[in-house]
Amino acid sequence: MSDCRVEANGNATILHLSGALMIDYATRLRSILSDSLKSADRIEIEVSSVTGIDVSCLQLFCAAHRTSVRMNRPLRILDDRSAVFRQTARHAGWLRPAGCTPGKGAGCLWAEGVCHE
């Protein structure tokens, strides 16, 4: 079972995700990310309690990040990522040496040094 606890911290929203983030949770996760982007100046996603994740949810994080860049609202995944999160991102081919957007690579969720082991 997946869960999300939303914490307001000043002008930031922290999303504490837990459980298995699989395709059956993707619609809910999309809604949570969308609502957060509309209401917060900064979004932080805490995934240390994630026990499973699939590509559908990784894609949602990427799409939310691209939207946040356009809106000039930082979005990041906190550094205490679960091993499952890192392994899935690596096996799915999401980790990369540079960001996907020229000139904005330092903020890419999947660039080396941002999503690392």
C-alpha cells in the first residue's frame, strides 16, 4: 500500500512517500505532484520509506520536475533515497552523466551527483 504525507514547511511542501509506488498509484501521485506545484514555491520529495517503484512513477517525477523548472519552482528528491528507488532508476536507464535540458543539468533529478548510489 502506498501513502503520502504532505508537510508544509514555510513556503515549501515536503511529500513523504512510502510503500510501493506502482502504476496503480500513478494517478494519485500525479494529483499530489500537480497540487503541490500549484501551491508551493518549493517541493521536496522524501522517498526513504519507498519499498518499490516502477517506471510510471519515475516518469511522473521527471514530468513534475520539468514543470517545476518552467515555473521556476525547485523540485528535488531528498538525498536519503531508498536503495529500491536508486536501483530502479539505474536499471530503468534513468541515471545519466548530464541533465536532459542543456544549461540546466545541475538540477536534473537523474544526473550524476543528484541521483547517486
